[in-house]
Amino acid sequence: MNKDKEVESYLKGELPEEEKLKYEIAGELGLLDQVLENGWKSLSAKETGRIGGLMTRRKKQEK
């Protein structure tokens, strides 16, 4: 999915659960505005790794 379509889907609330979690975590880390404006590619490896790590932790907690 390209950036514009994904952002549009996010704003409409039409993303799959895993994608919603990714945006939620980005918001908690203060990165959501940057992602919405410039896409996921604008984040550093450290920032994306942090998001991925938090997603993994939450998935494990749900089980």
C-alpha cells in the first residue's frame, strides 16, 4: 500500500489490527506526525526497531 492510501485508510479507521497497532505505538512515541507527513521511510532504523519491538511485546502480552 502506498503512503497516501495508507494514511487515508488510517484516518478513516480502515486499517487491519496490526497496522492500527503500529500507528498507535508511533503516536505514543511522538512519531505519528512525522509518519503521516513523510511516511514510514522517514523514520530511522532505531525508531522503526523500537516500534517493532513494542509491537512484538504487546502481541506476546495478548496471548
